[in-house]
Amino acid sequence: MSPPKSRLEEGSALQAAASRDATPPRSVHAHAGGHGAADLGPLGGTARRAKGAHSSTQSAFARSLGRPAETAPARDWRDWGYPLLVIAAGLALWQGAVMIGWLRPIQFPPPSKLAASLVELVVDGYPEGIGLGTHFAITMQRILLGYLAAIALAIPLGLVIGWVPLLDDLTDPVIAFGRSVATLSLLPLAVVWFGTGEMAKVFLIGYGCFWVMLSNVVAAVKSVDPVLIRAARTMDVSGAALFRQVALPAALPRIFSGARVALGVGFMVIVGAEMIGTIRGLGALIMEARTFYRTDITMVGMFVIGALGLAIAVGLERLEARLLPWQAREARRGT
Amino acid sequence: MSAPAGSRATARERAPKRTRKVQRMSAPADPRDAQVVDPSAGRRLSRPVLGAIGAFTVIALWEGSARLVWSDAQVLPAPTQAIAAAWQHLTVAELAQHVGWSLWRILAGFALGALAGVALGVASGWYAWLARLVRPIIELLRPIPPLAWIPIAIVWFGLGEPSKIFVIFLGAFFPIFTNAWRGMVSVSPVLLAAARTMDVDGPALLFKVALPAALPDISTGLRVGFGLSFGILVAAELIAAERGMGFLVMHSRQLGQLGVAVFAILLIGFVTLVADSLLAATLRRLVGRRMPS
């Protein structure tokens, strides 16, 4: 029993290598080395490689949504020295241009003023004494509620749709359309349905995250290497076990990156949603400040939003590296 | 001239052949496996037909629940009620004007963003000193969502067209720049060295070797940037505009014509879908099979 099975595994590994061109023979040997075991260990390896094939496109997409460039480990002081120098020079130029009078302070408040405004925002708060911490907490709360609801709905639904080809065919145009509807255009409807309170904003974030997440989960399940599934079938794994033990682990990396993209979308939606009909939250903060010609507060708010976005992106990347270590390694090697 | 064209053609032919070979090698003996190779094989209805059935079902469910369960067109208008309301309150010329304004803003902002993003991205991917100068500032500003620029855009450019075009420009610029830069940086050094041994250098090396190799990444950036521009456009029109599709949604809600608002929302989705597939088809023609799906 054992020898034919091992040959089969080797065969499937070779096939996978052939279909993915440019796979080094090293990994084929690795598979042959781990043969014979009844568990699906070596197959997991195939899945990783299958994942690698489309990781470049996908990470390009994720990157463009505010994910920072993967930086190589710091080899040289130049890697961080030059950027700091450029930014410092830029700030000095800006400050100088305002002081000479080339830039109007009402349009381009100088960095020194921004620093003072940041302190004011934290200590006194704006508008109506709402501190930066409160704005921050409210925005985070809205994002998390909408995001988690969307994820909780989209993952099970996407897994089923991706696994059953008939359902995929039936829902494909609907999902494509749902994704295309600009989330913020639903804002007026959300106000009719849920009033101007928290619920309308949470709904919008949920809507935006849901479709992105759903299409990513469907794509993740569909893109599981068919060789992997056939190989599992030859080992008499089928039905629920096939799904749980083979398809799901293989789809996991892409599901995770979908979750990351969805959070980026939610972050974008919240800033827009908060600009209308509220004075609490970071989006409201920058819009309110604009209305009262406090450009300095607007700019500080923008940088806080940017920092929050960056922190979320980096945090998720770290989490992904911890939960799916092979995936991070693959991504580093791939690019 | 004929040599590169010939080699490209052979490369294009080779790809499908290889796929076919792999499929034959793994031709299923078990009928259950036919599903794995081609999901629609052995099914009587084709994919588009099934898709149409699915879409129709959703519309029918919406129509039914709106008329029977909620039965209030001021809460959830049925699709037919939305179309009827749009027919009643809007002339075709008005509608065309709103769509036209939105498209004009998109095209202007996206074209500027694409131009600047590709030019700067390619240039800083080619000249290391430029990247050192430009990238820190771009990386600093990139995490700020484009919508967060709306207030400051209004301060800088007023409430008119330039502020909207500026925000759309930003939405397109950042992903396009990043992808173009990354595409240029990740061009295989072997490729460049090989070209150099054939005495290709300077502008020819950039435009005939490096740039084509970076095209797939650039087109990924263009598509992502285009998708972002649409979302931003609607938000900008909701917040400050007196024309355009986003304005139409907001305005008809304020007038209490919820049916028109729903119609406009669906219209935005439809226009986005059509524009995106047009862009994808164009890029696929230009970039060919190197285009990532």
C-alpha cells in the first residue's frame, strides 16, 4: 500500500511543478522525502506553492490600499537616514516658505503651528471639547463593529459559494455588481433606514467590507489547486473532510489577505461617512475644522488618520506573519 | 523589427500548449473529477445563463419583499418603483448631464493621476536618486485615505471642480505610482544585463526592455487606481457638488424621491462595472497575456 501511494504523491508534486513552471526541483525532493504518511502534510506544501503563484498580483493590490512596502531588514543607515533627511528638509522648506510669505498660513499652516494644534487637540479637544482620544475611539468602534459583522457574514457564505460551482455561477454577477456599487452612495439610504446615529455608519462600513470580503473568500476557495483536491480524493478523502482538511487550509492565506483588503476599504468608507451629519469621529473632526477655517486641525487630523491606517496595515501584516508564517515567507521570497 | 514580433508570437503559442499538456496528463478517469478540470462541463446551462438566473432571482426577491413585506416606497422602493420614479422625475437630458459630469471628473482626475503616477513611478524606478528623494514623502502621505483629503482640497481649491479632480487624482496617483515603481524595481537584472550585452543602453534600455517588463505591474496599478477613483468620486459629489451621479443620490433623497435615489445608486454601480471592464479589456489588449488576471 505504501509504495504506490508515495509514487502517486510524487507524481502530483511533479504535476504541480509542471503547471506552475519555474518551481525548483528542490521542493519535489522535499515532497518525496515526506511520503507515505496518511496525513496530508506534503499536500500542504503543494498548496503553499499554489498560493505563491498568484501572491504577486494580490499583494500588489493589498499594497495599494495603504499597506506599507515590505522593507528589507535594515542593512545600512542609509535605509532610514535618507528618508528622514528628505522629510526633515521638506518640513524645513515648508516652514520657511510660510515665514517668507510664499505660502498662506491659512492654506498651509506651518509645521510649528501643527505641533501646537496637536497639543491643543489632545488637551482641549475640538470641536466642543471632544478630545482626540474620543474621536479616535469612536472611529475605531464604528470600523470594528461594521468590519466584524461583515467578516462573520462573508466568510461562511463565501466558503459555500466557492465550494459549490453551481452557486458560484448563480451569484457571480450579483457579487460583481454589489462590489461595484459605491458604498458611500448608500449613505442617503442608510440615513433613511437607520437614522443619523451609529447604526447608519456601521451599516456602510459593513456593506463595503462585506462584498470585498465575499469576493475574496470565493476566489480563495476557487483557486485551491485542483491537483491538491484530486490527490486528496485518491486518498479517499471526500465530502466535508476534503473541504475542512484540504480546501480550507489551502484557501486560508488568500482569505486572510482578503480580510486585510476589506479593512482598508472599511477605513476608507468611515472617513467619508463621518463627514456627513456628525461631529464625532476623525472624519467629522477634519470636516468640522475645515468649516471653521481651522486648517491646522484638519491637517493634524489627516496625519492621525494616516497614522491609524498605517498602524492597522502593519498590525495585520504582523498578525498574518504570526498566524500563517509560511505565507509571509513565500511573499518575501516572491517579490 | 520582425525578430521581436516573431518571438512574442511563439511565446504566446507556447503557453496554451503547455496548459493543454498538463490537463491531458491529468485527464480524469473518475467522472467526479471532471468537475475539478472544468466546473461547467457536464452541466446543461452555461455560466452566463446561470448568472442571469441568479441576478433575476435577486431582483425578483427584492421586488417581492419591497412590495409585500415593507410596502412603503419611502423606505425601500422596489426596482420597478425606482425606475418609474426616475422616469417621472428625470428627463433623459438631465440624467445624461449628471452621468456626463461624473465621467468627466473621473476621466480628468484619473488621467492626471495615471500620467503623473506612471511617469514619476517609472522615473524613480529607473533613477535611484529620484526614488530616494520622492519615495519618503509619498510613503508618508500614502496611508492617508484619499477621502480625508476632501476638506483640505476645499481649502486649497475652493468648492469647484478642481478640488474634486484633485481628490480623484490623489486616489489614482498613489496606487499607480507604487505599482509602477515596484514594477520597475523588480525587473529582472538578468534581463537588463542581457540587453546591455547586446549594446542596448540608455533610453532604448528603458523604453524597449525595462518598461515593457514592468507593464503588468503598471496595469495592475491602473486598475486599482481606477476602482478607487470611482468610490472617491461619489463621496466627493455627496459632500460638495451640485451635479453628478453622487449629487443625484443625495439631492433626490433630500427631495423625498427615494426611488430616484435608488435608481441613481444602481446607475453608479452599473457605470462602474462597465467602465472597469472596458479598462480591463483595453489593458489586456495593450499588455497582452502578461497581464495578471
